[in-house]
Amino acid sequence: MRLGIEYRDKYIEVVGLVNTGYEGDVPEILIPIKTAERLGVWPNLPEETLIETYKSASGLMQVYRIRGARVYLVGRDIKPVKVDSYLVVSEYTDEVLINDQLISSLGIVIEDPAKGLWRIRGETRIRESESYS
């Protein structure tokens, strides 16, 4: 789905993947280096960046966790709900992923994951996933 990310004075739009297996206690958006560069947080990480080790399906990975982003759904007839989120920068991914807490906070309901169908909680309109290129 198309997402807007705000961090300090930067704003970008990305296509992100919903990943309910990416669990957390707070909303997080995992971003690759190229996206971090566009947001101005790479290679000069903000002073408050935490370096952490995350467990993934392919093993342990070091990430850079940054507080202070805002994320929201972007699209025609979508009323943006801005959610405070952590940016999680990974050198090991090339896709943007949102975790279970951010999925829930944005009101995303997965209708058919194989077909890429979803809706916004409380709505009946079924939406199609953005093409990822």
C-alpha cells in the first residue's frame, strides 16, 4: 500500500508491505538504506538512534531504530490518520515493511493476502494493493 512518511522536515511516499509476522510493542516501519537516504537519516544517523538486534525469519540482524516519524496511508478517498512510529533502518532489506502495531493503528484489515485485497476498518470498500516496483 502507498504510505506517507514524515520525519523532521522531510516527507516521502513509498509502497510498503504489510507483514503481520513483524511483531512489536509499538508502531514501526522497517526501511531499506535507500529510503533512509531519502528521509535524510542515512548515512548520518540522528544522535538519538538506538542500535538493536532484531530476530527475523533469516536470523539476527542489526538495525538502527529512530523515534519521531509519522506514517499514514495515502490514496484517493483515504482520510489520512497520522500514526507516530519508529523508523527501523536495515541494511539487509530492500522493501519497506510495516509491523503489526502500525497495521492496527492505521486501521488496515487484510481481506485476501494472496490477491492483495484489503480495506480500512469500518469501511466496506475492498482495495487492491499497490504494485511494487
